[in-house]
Amino acid sequence: MQREEPPVDLWYPGIPDDELPEEREARREAYAEAIDATRFNIPVFGTAFNATALEQLIPPRRSRVQGPATRPGEAGVGPDGVEWGAPLPTAEPDKLAGTSTSATSVSRASRIMALGTIASRATGMLRQLLLAYALGIGALGTDFGIANNVPNTIYLLVIGGAVSSVFVPQLVRAMKDDADGGQAFMDRLLTISLVVLGVLTVACVFAAPQIVDFFSSSVGPNREITIIFARYCLPQIFFYGMFVMLGQILNAKDKFGPMMWTPVLANVIMIATLLAYVVVADTSVTAVTITAGQTRLLGIGTTIGIALQTITLVPYLRQAGVGFKPRFDWRGARLGKSMTLAKWTMGMVLVGQLTSWVVAKYGSAMDNRYQNLGVGYAAYSNALTIWILPQSVVTVSIVTALLPRMSRAAHRGDSTAVRDSLSYALRVTAVAIVPCGFAFVAFGQQISALLFNHGASSSAMTHNLGYDVMAFGLGLIPFSAEYVILRGFYAYEDTKTPFVVNIWVTVINSGLSLASYFLLDNTVWVMPGMCLAYGLSYTVGTVYCAKRLSRRVPGIEFRRIIRTHVKLGIASAIASLVGGPVAFEISKSFNGGTIGSGSALIVGAALFLGVFVLASRKLRIEEVDGLLKVIRARFGR
């Protein structure tokens, strides 16, 4: 028996009775955009596009052609001659409301957060490159990387999954229903968070050796230096938890910018720390030769950045009128109401960490065996950081903008709107994701050398890291597709199915990663094997996920979606066969290095893009033609 969904008014803050109907609808739309997007722990507008570009990418809800234009009356013609932006007579009038106040509110929030995301990702990438420059992508880089990632992992395991699925919905309800506007609830929530996070942090600092042994296979000096780094980094658990909690309160108060911008401060502090380290330390430092002062500089500097990221939110909370008074009468906190929904989200976080543990545990073993070859955890982590960028920029951008719309359509039983949005998202994201996946295979070596062949990272390290990038390559396609499909379940408030899907993906990924370690032991191909396992597991997950979703939302155009992906794959493969060998020969003629890799990448990528566009036109890929028309329109050509 299908669960009856509560009225919309129960999910969002109340609207004053004296407002005009259109103002009430507009404000409700703005709240929906904010709360729906944060409920499943994704940024409201975590994109690298500006607000205008996002509006251009969202399709009309019921039109036959899922094109870029969204605003009634906007010019543009689709690939089959149908005008985009024409009036949509089949759309419900109330769902086209909110184009004034809500559009202004959400558009302004999206611009602020999009710029914050761009700045955060740019400074984050610079931080990652400096870290590889300072410590290399061998054993010492792995020692610091594991120690610095452990606090975030522990936070996610203990409390992270509950934040969005329990605390945010309850906070919104408290703001709506409580006479004090939810102040007492916030006081209890923050008090509980302070106590739990404080006790957890102190316990973890004392248990640093045991925690390191659980996550790492390092021995001797590498184990000792990892423990030292961990003691400096583990206090980040407290600040990670409070940052998310305070940030979600600000989101509920319609203050979206601070949570997106303050991570830039943490990145800047880390960049300054790494620059100071490079000045005082030699890039040939190892776990044996690194000094106590150098470890303090790296460890304390990193933690100060996370602490300031959290503390900086406090003035914004005061500005929003949020005070705090410790309250220990927790019996009335009402957090148990959402535990049925939360258990699946928290379970998914727990299961999702299994693969991370396998990679850290056995990747560190590879670094311990091959100290200076870049064939372990640090190389895998850096390759993953590069590989995931297109999905973070393109897929998350479009899906984050579509999720609130799909959620509201699901609430009112409009499966056609959900189906059309999913079909559009899968096809349009593929226009960028499919060629990017092939480009990683074609240019993995040049990308790796250009970004990482500096400082403590030798050419041998970056060469092996390049194989990781290439092995990840095509896995980007199913990874992105599954991300889109899962949002279809989230639109129906279904968190159990994503949990089940994640179990399958994690078990397959972890099993194949372990097989890679034991079957390819004592070779440099272990980590590329784990990278391939990542893509294969998501391929299985995508197929399984699509079958489950087709039962929930009948009529999804999977044949059209597959046809689009196949055509894009053919065009991308042809482009790779042209651009890849040219880039290889140019890089070889320069004996690698920054100049050779940069030149090879520029020429090879230009050839790749040109051939891809020509092949797409020959194959009549509608989505590529539509994108080209939008680009020409923007540049007035």
C-alpha cells in the first residue's frame, strides 16, 4: 500500500495569512527550492554555472522537446523545429507561479552560491596541487592524506547522515509550528551536538593509534608519522560537525551564501600553510627526515582552517537573529519522529565508507611497499579529485536545479513531469560527461604530468597517477547517470531504494578492489585495477537502479537515453582516436615535462573537440545541436 504523502504545508514554513495569493505561492516556492535541495545533503545551487545558465538548462515541464529555454515567450528553436519557451498549455498554472518573488529570491541565492562553489573548487584544487607539490603522491602524501581524511570519515559515520535527513526537516517544522519560531528546538539541537561532538573528538584523539591502524597499513616510521598527523587533525571532527549544523540553520533562515563561501577560507588557510611548509622544508623530506616542527605546521595549520570555517558562521547567525542558550532538557527534542527516514540515509553513509576503507587500507600498503612510485592511496585520491570534477560541475548543477521541481511533481502525483525531467537530465548531462570520460582515457597522462609533475612529485609518480586517471575515465558515465537516477527516488521521499542500490555498488566495488589487490599484488597495476572497479560497480548499480525506477516511474525514455549515450560514445571514441595519439607524440617529442604536457594537451584537446562536434553533427545528436545553438545565441552569432 502506497504511503500517503502529507500536505505541502506540513513540509515548509508557514506563510502569513495577510499576503496576496501570488505572494504566498512565490514564498512557498522559494522555501521549497531551499529545503528540498538541502534535505538530501546536496548544495542548494552547488554549481559552476551562473544562475542564468541554470535557467537556460532547465527544460519546460511538459513540452515534447526538452530544450534549454524555460521562460515563457523566450526565443529559441529546438532541433526538430519546435519552438522552445512557447506557452505550455498542459502545465498547471499554479506550478508556473512564483516567477517574480521566488525567481528573484532563488536566482539571487543561486548566484551567491554558484560563485562560492566556483571559488571553493578553485581554491580546493590549488590546495590539492600544493599538497602534492609539498609532500608528493607517494608514502608521505598518503600518511598525511589518511590522517587528514579520518576526521571527516568519522564525522560522516557517526552523525553526518542524520543531519539532513533528521535535523533539517525537524528544524523547518519547528520554525513553522513552535510559538518561539523554533528557538528552543535549536538550543536543544546545538547543545546535543556540542556534547556529542566534544566527547567523540576527545575520545578519538586518545585513540589515534588504534584509528590509524584501522584505516592504514603503514608500518614503522610511516605509521608513527600518520599517528602524529592524526592527533593534530582529529579535532576537526568537532568543527566539521558544528559547521554543518550551523550552516543548515542558516539555510533554514534563507542565508545560503555563508555555508558555501566559508570553505574558501579553510582552503586559503591550508594554501598558506603549505606555502609556509614549502619555504621551511625540502621537497625530498620523508617520514624519517620530517621534523616535529614541520608536522606541527601542517597538522595545526590544517585544523585551524577548518576551525575558522566554522567560527566564521557565528556572526551570520547573529545577523539572522539566531541566539543560543544551552538546554539539557532533551526529552522534548522530537528528533525521533524522522528516524524511520533517517535510518536508510545513515545506513547508506555507513555502507558507502566501506570502499573508502578498502582503498585507504590497501592503498597505504602499496605506498609502504613502493615508497616513491605513486602507486597507492595518494595517487588514487588525486586521480579521483580530477576525475570527479566534470560530474561535480555539470551533473550536480543540473540535478540540483531539477530536484525541487521533481519533488513537488512527485508530491502531487505528476509522474509525467518527473519522467520528463529525468529523461532530460540524463541526456543533457551526457553531452558533457561522455566526452569527458573518453578525454580522461585519451589525455590522462598529459593531465597528470601537467598538474602534478612538480616539487616532491616525480615523473615516475605522475606517470603512474596518469594510469589511474585513465582507468577511472569511462566510469564517469555510469557514475553520473546513477547520480541522476537516484534523484528520482529522492523526489518521492524514497531513501530505502538508494540504500539498497548503494549496498550493491559498495559490495561490488569493494570486492573488485580487494581482488585487484590480491590478484595484482606486487605490481604497480593494483590501484588502476581499483579505479576500474569503481566504474564497473557503478555500471551494475546504474542498470539495477534504472530497472527499479522504471517500476516507480513508468514510461521513462530509456531507449532514447541509451541511443543518445551510444551516439555520444561513438563521437567521443572517434575524437579520442584522433586527439589522443597526437597528444602522445607531442608529449613524447618534448620528453614530457610541463611544456610538453601542456602543449600536447592544448593541441590534442582542440582536435578532440573539433572532431567530436563534427561527428556529433554527422550522427545528428539533437542535444549537441541544441547546446551549440544556445552557445551561438549567447555570443550573438
